[in-house]
Amino acid sequence: MKIARRRRRQDRLSKLSDATLGRILSFLPSKEAARAALLSSRWRDAFAGVDAVSLEEPESLLPDYEDHGGCGCMDCTYGRPVDPNPKPPFTTAVTAALLARHRVPHAPAPPLRALRVALNGYHRERASTVDHWLSYALKQAAPAPHRLELDLRLSREPICNRPYSLRAAASSLKDARRARRKRRRTPDSDADEASRRSTRKRRVPVSDDDSEPDYHGYTVPRMLFSSVALRSLSIGPCRLSVPAAVSMPSLQTLLLTRVSDRERHVQRLIDACPRLADLTLEACATVTTLCLLGNRRLRKLAIRCCHNLAVVAVNGKLDSLEYRGAVPDASLLSLRRADRSSFTSCSIDICGEEVSSAEELAKLGEFLQRVASINHLHLRSARLGSGIQLGAMAKLPAFTNLVHLELTGRLAHEDSDAAIPALSRILRHAPSLEVLSLAFDTGPGDEELRATRESWEDCKVGELTNAHQLRYNEDELLLPTPTVTIRCLTKRVREINLVHYQGGRAQRTLVKFLLRDAPVLAKLYCGFAPGPLSIQTKLRYEIQGWAMNRPKNCIFD
């Protein structure tokens, strides 16, 4: 017994070599890896063996509404206690983490495999510090086959300012019409509108002249574009300032966020990466046309909120496509070999207002025709399955190869009648479907946002953040579900996933419709929205009672 206890007390992890310990700590955030030095004297220099540095600037805490010198102002600093021992700047912490790799005098630091830094915001004072980080990373880059992964996010701002919103109510429409009539009676309304249009046009210069607009953000140093060891690059917001000669032969993954360069500069950078396999563009307002025909190894393409992009020329070997923005035109994708396109996964995210007009729905149907051969489809919009049941979606293609379908959006209380027809129409066009995932968006609508803003002064921050979104009314009668037969639902669907399930009438009606006609269902997952355990329990019993057969793998979270 004594020998067995001694074996249990042995610390096998501490007996590993310094290189092995450093490799293990490299998979943790640098802040957590640095805490390993507190374990024992054996771990004091363990951080010197890490080959990946990952740090994220912490967000500022929510201000205390009542602790502002009695004035009640959220932005006022009067009366705030002064911290005698303030924390060092975040940039100092990043520099210290890089220098800590050299704290052991007689042992060289391992080659750097990854540098990931996320800043809350960029200031001019940080320019030289960021340049030093990049210079250090390129000089300490790991050789083949590991190479270097560089992820530098300079801002936490969202890439798009278009919130998901449902159609306005009738009263709101009347108010908007009255406001428009009032503006028409104003003699200077036309001049003001012309001035606003000219201002919007001047915001994004897309001309082809050589003059560059004034830019006060970060400019990437030119040494980055001659790196042989760089394998993955994620950077922005910034200005690339791409030189005429670019050599990045090892780059396989590229993510650009809010780059201010001209379109030809971005195109030059992409063309200079012969091994590029994964490309992502986020909020690149200057890019209107993108040609990727020369990138034969490109397999994954993501375009997020590049609202001025009109044409993307790709080859037929592209596997995954992700699009986020307004309703795309069918001409957005220019396929050189459209009949041989090998799309296996497609994600379409319609940001902004709900898709409701017949023109937009027709455009969406035409675009889906281009990717009808996919196996995995993810559709997201302001409203779950928005407008798909209407006649304007007559061009909805037949997804004969579709195996996994994901729908994300908000299902409002008044959607009880439209949700089932919309989902039924999609399922009829997917005879081979096996996995169905529904993610119910919990974001508020326009009227709720307006009410929240008006009552902000009367509420505390804690009261808003602690409000749960779970609802259940035992006395509420659900609408009768239609008795229709959908082939994929009765023959092939074996997995249904529900995410952020809130228990409203529309959601309960839709889930009841799905579960009662899924006899071969083998896995059911339901992730509840934040709320009391008592409500979650009632909803769980209700869902289990709807299931036509009790799934073997049933998970409630």
C-alpha cells in the first residue's frame, strides 16, 4: 500500500524536458502559461520554452452607474479613486512575453511558431511597438515544416454596422411615411440629400489614380511581404502598402480586415501567394472585383461585409464558400467551369434588415442555383427562413446532395404561421438531408432596442445583463401543426440540433412539427437560452413528449 501511494505522489509532468514542457504550454494562452512559473522552482523557466505567444487585451470593465462622485454621469471621471499601483500597458505585457523566451542565458529560445495579439484599439503611439513585434516574429520564425502563424488584430470594432432587424410594424411604417412627407415639404431637403450622397461617395475612394487618401492607422512594414517562413497571416485594420515586388511562397492562409489599400494592391498581394488555400476578406470597402482564377490551390473563400464587391472570379475547384452582406446577385460568382464546380459547403449570411421584397427573394433564389450541389448549407438572416415560403422563391433549387442544413435567425411570436411552411419548403428540396440545425437568434428587434435605449437612464447595468430570455406559458395553446409528409424528415433525418431555444410559441410549434414526423431520429440536442432551471425542466419534458420515438442520444444543455 505504501509503495502504491508513493507512485501516486510522483510528479511525472515535472520530469519532462524543458523543450517538452514549453511545447505543452504553447497550446495555452500566454497569460495562463506564465502562471505555470508559480507551481514550483522546476517550472520557473518553463515559459522560456514556448514557441507560441497568444495575448488578448482585456476589455474595459463596465462603469459603475452609482460610483461617479454622485453626478450619475457614465463618462465623468470626477470623484473616481486613483489606483496607486496601475497595471502596465498591454503592449508592455506583449513585449515582456516575447523577451521571456530568452530568460535562460545558456539555452537558446525555440523558433517561434505563432504570434497572436488582439488589441482593443490602435493608436499612433503603438506603431513602433507593433513594428518591433513583427520584426521579432519574422526573425525568430520556425523553419519548415512548421513555419510561422501571425495573427494581429488591431481593433475590436465589428466588421459591419448593420444590425439584424425585422420588418417594422405598421405603426412604425406610418411614422416613417409621415417623416418622409414632412421632409418633402422642406425646401432644402433635396439639397441636403444631395450633400449626403456626395459625402457618402467621398468616404470610400475607389478611383484608379496613384494618389493615396490620408490614413492615420497602422501601416504594415514592407519586410512582411518578403517573408519566406510566413504560413498564415491575419491582420487589420491597417494599410498594407504593398510593394511592387512581393514574395510570399509559403503563405497558405490570408485574412484581411478593413484594409484601406486600393483594389489593385490587394489583388497584387493575393496573386503573389502561389500556395494560398484559404482567403478571407472582411469589410474591404475598396475591393469591387476579385480575380482568383490564378490561385489553383484555393479551396476556401470567405467574403464578409465587402459591400462594394460585385464580381468574384473563381475556379471550379473551390470547396467552401462563405458570404456575408446584402442579398447577393447571381453574377457575384463568376465560375470558369460552372458545370464542374465542386462546392461542398456554403454559408450565406444576410446582414441588416429582413429579406422581404420579391426582388431580393428572387435574387437569393438565383444565387442558390449556383451552389445547388453542396453538401452543407448554412443560411442566416434576420428572420429564420425569411420569405422562403413566398412565391418569389420559385427558383429555389433542388439540393440533391445536401446532407446538413443550418438555419439561423430570429423566430418572433407572430411567426407561428410562416415558420412551418418556410422550413417545409426547404426540406422538400433536400431529399438527402440527414442533419438539421436550427439556431434561434436571441437579439432584440428594432422596437425592443428603442425601448431599451429610452429606459437606459432608469435601469442599472446589472439589471439588463441578468435578464433571462427563457419563456414558457402552460396555458398558451399552440397552433395545430399541418399534417404533411416530407420525405427526408420521415426517411433520412437522424439528427436535430436546437441552439438558443427560448420556448416561445413559434419555436415550440416548429419543434413540435419536426419531432412528431421524425421516426428515424437518433440524436437530439437542445441548448436552452439563459433562464431558470425550472423553466428548462418544463421545456425538456415537453420536447421529450413530442418525440415520435425516444432518441438514444438525447442531450439538453
